[in-house]
Amino acid sequence: MPELTYREAVRDALSTAMRQDEDVFIMGEDIAEMGGSMGVTAGMLDEFGKERVRNTPISEMALAGAAIGAAMQGMRPVAEIMYEDFLTLAAEQVVNQAAKLRYMSGGQLTVPVTFRTQGGAGWSPGAQHAQQLEAWFVHIPGLKVVFASTPEDVRGLLWSAIYDDNPVVFFEHRTLYPIKGDVPQEIEPIPIGRARVHREGEDVTVIATGRLLHESLKAAEQAEGDGISVEVVDPRTLQPLDEETLVSSVKKTNRAVVAHEAVTRMGFGAEVAAVLQYQAFDWLDAPIERVGAKFAPLPFAPVMEQFVVPHAEEVLAAIKRTVGKA
Amino acid sequence: MEHRTTLAKSDLHDVLREMLLIRRFEEKVEERFRAGELPGFLHVAIGQEASAVGVCRALEDGDVIASTHRAHGHTLAKGTHPNELMAELYGKQEGCSHGYGGSMHLFDVERGNMGANAVVGGGLPLVTGAALAFQMRGEPRVAVAFFGDGATNIGTFHEALNLAQLWTVPAVFVLEDNKWAESTPESQHSPIRDLSLRAKAFGMKGLKADGQDVEAVYKAARQALDHARSGKGPVFLHLDCVRFRGHYIGDPQVYRDKDEARRLAETRDPITRLREKLQLGDDEFADLDTEVTEIVEASVEFAKAGTDPAPEDALKNIYA
């Protein structure tokens, strides 16, 4: 099995799709010569040329909208929104147009566009370059939402996003780009809507996305030292949500922690908690714990940033609360 | 169809018929809305028929349009049957958007209508993108956006036209300048009086025509489409138009001088203009009127006899 970084895995999915399919192309700010602000598309200009690796002006509405328009005409564009924060600029086109065109047309249209974006704290960019806004988009019928956490998942899920006939908002986490992991020799598409059980356990289920998956795996290791057996599940796709896998895990362990880097209040975890309490009410032995960022914009000073966003310690504390060992 | 730069004399009668059909259709829409039969809220383009017909007549098979909240005329001119349009306004399955869209979301993908848009300027980036797809695939097709003067102040307008020119995609941006952004006059929404100047900011080819003169619209649209199709880049087509009615059906237009509105309707009616040019007598015009009125009446009958969607159909067509 080859080993790729998360960054290389994203690039591999894009490049492989573009090698075999003329309809796939990428567009975004600084993605050509510069290779993207995260280096994800480095080298792709040389291989595919500027027609298919399209640098755009700083125009999120137009770049998102042009990708949608091209998709309406049968292309499979992948638009890179440099930072999730800038999705707010593209939101009109993503939310009012991409998500609803098929519906408003009574099923006449398909919009096979992918919006790749990234965010995440841990490097002190301040309040406008590291938000986690996935909850904004899971709330919109018509969009699919993916948040991949490992090289294998990001490659297989991006492939599925590109070839999905619906608009997909595809979240990557900035701090995960350098992590390495084994991937299959050939790209194996991972179906959108299927969670992944990373670690089996008996006492409590931690449902975690993005960077918090890795923090949760660390917390699970530490909990094991305290005699707590933790199951860790990554939904991987937030919309549609693999409720079955999450619920069956919680029915087994009888306790749940939901963890993400985004602000806890009104976050994706609130929906997961609602799904669990409704479908597994009789199985629950403790209140469902939620772990996420405190209700604050991201601050600049590292000590404050560290305080606002959650880490393995917060996940471990939540795990312990569910089993009455806090 | 042979390539022409102007409308042939022999076509003008048909053009008049098409504009009159749109006029009578929209008058019927006003009537049925006031009678309480049509849900939602509606915007008619009465007075602006020449823009819809002149531009759409100039299109080739394969060209696509994106429209606005004032979309009935564009939709009919692009080939949607009046029955399907009226059925949509009644919220029926037989409608051109199968009851999912309504007046502001009219689609007819098979006939090259990418959709009307209820967000001012919302369709402009989509047109740039459609044109990009045509360019990348080497297809000799053009994507056309209709929009009003109010849209020239929104970000999508500037971003989409800038990108279209930057990439020289085959698009035509048709500004139907009726001097009103809902109730706000152009003098209150734009610092410049001549909106065709907007094209200069992008280095885009600009053309101007009297939007109330269908022959002038056709000629300018032809030029614009030829330019875009030949790979020379997009065109900004400025049409000087008149909105005879209010922003929406029922708009009391407290913001507008009634006499001026009446004067414009009397002096700049595109239908009257063409009728006079064709020297159509009263009897001939009455025959034409009867013919299109019957089509409109039939569309109402068709729509009323249509099928209501099941409530739970609301959960279909969300995902492909």
C-alpha cells in the first residue's frame, strides 16, 4: 500500500479524475502557478495546462457561480474556495443557486459541482481564516457535505464528490494536510453517506470529525489506560448522515460524545445528539456530551486560540463524564 | 435557419404576433392574479416584449438563456408553450417547472432556458459558467443573460462580467434598462446615467439599442451573438426599455409619476410601433388579437385542468 499525505491524496484524486475525464477541471484563487495557498494543486498546471487549472480573480461569487453554470452544462468542475471563511462570500451562489436549481426546475437539471475548501485553527490566523462552518451548509437541502479526516478518506470521498450529480461542499482541515496514511494502490471511491468506525470499543462512542477525529483517537488511547473502552466513529459525510452506523454504535456502548472543532452551540454535534437521543433513548446511560469550540470568534494570541478550540483533553474529560469518572 | 443580420420583412408579422401573444398572456396573468387564482407574487414585463422577442429570435439552436424575476416574456420567446407556462403559474405538474418553481423560477432546459432567477444578478455567474463550458468543449454556442438596471449594482454583476471578459467566453449580457430597480429610480441607484458605460470597466464590447424597437433589438443581438460566437469574447448589450407597469402585480406605484408612465406607454409601445410599420389595419390587427387571445384562453383552461402535485412531492427532486 502506498503512503500519501492528506495533501497528496487530494491532489491524486483531482489529477486522476482529470487524466481520465475531460469534463473535470479545477478553478480557484492562486491554484495555478502558486499551486494553491495550501499547496494542494502544486504541479497540476504543468500537467494539465491553464485551461483546466484555472486561476480566478478574487471573486468568490463568480468563481462559485461559474463552476455551477459549467456544471449545469455537463462539466464536473471542482472550485477551490481558499478558506472556509470565504464561503460566506460565495454563499448566495452555493445556497440559493447550486442547492436549489434542480429542485426549482422540477428535476430538469443536475449540478455536479464540487466546492473544495479548508479551514481550521491551530496556527493563529485570527478570526477570518480558520472558522469551521460546516453547520451552515448541512442545514441546506440540496447540498451534500463531506468532511474527510484521513488521506485514504479524503481521496476516496473527493472522487465520489466529483462524480456525484449533486453539489457537494467538501471540507478539508488545514492541519491535516501533512499527515500521512496508507491508501489503496488504485483510488477506491468511498460512498457518500457512510461513516467509518476507526476504533472499536465497549463503554462509550465518540463521534468526531476533521481534526477532532485525531484528537479523539488520542483521547481513546488515554482512556484505555484508565480502563475505559472507547469506540471512535467518523461520520465522514455530514449530509447525508449515516445515522444507522452512529445509532448502532451507541446502542452497543450506551454512551456518546460528539466532537468537532466548530463552535459547540448550534453545531453539527447538536444534530447528531438529537438523532441519538431520539433513536437510542432507551439505550442511553448518560447524557450525550458535546465537545467543540467555545462561543467566541477565533482569537489571535496562541494561548487564547488554544483555549477556545478543543483538544484531546476536552474529549477525554467528556468521555470520563459519560462513565461517571470525571 | 439562414444567417441574417436583420429581421426579414416576411418575419415581421410573426414577430408582431409573438409580442402580442406575450402581451395578452401577461394581461391575462394580471387578471387571474387579481381574481385570486394565482399563488405567490408575480412580475410582468408588459412593455418590454421587444427585448425578449428580438433577442431570442436572434439565437441559434443550442444557445441558452438565463432570465430574471420578470421572466414570462423571455420564457415564451425561448419556446416554452403558453400552456406549460400558465400551468406553472397555477402550480401544476404540467408546468414548465412541474410546480416546483413558479413565476420567478421558470425553467425549460430542453429548450435552452437555464432558468429564471429570483435573486437579482443571481444568474449572471451561471451564464459565465455555461459559456465557459461551451468554450472548453469547442461548441459554437452562446449563453445569454437577461438582467435589469438594478442588477448592475450587485457584486455578481461585476464579478461575472469581469470573469467573462477575462476568459473571453461566448456570453451576451443583455441589460434591459427600464430605469427602475423595483421602486428605486436609476438616479437613486446609479452614479452614472448611461449604464452602457459599465462595459468599459471590463474592457468588454458594448452595444446599444432601443429596447422598444424589436428590429433594432434583433439587429444588435445578432451582432452581439456573432461576436461572442466567433470567439472574440462577451458582449454587453444595453437595451433602453420601458416598464409600463409596477414592479409587481398590484404595485400602487406611489413612487412614480402616473402621467409619465402613461405617456411612455403611449409613445413607446413596441407593439404599436411594429403595427404601424406594418401598416396593419384594424381588422387585420383584430384578427391577430383574436388568434393570440384564444391561445391565452386555452392556456388558462389547460392550466386549470392540470394536476396538482401531491403534497409529498415536495420531498422529490432535492437530490439527483
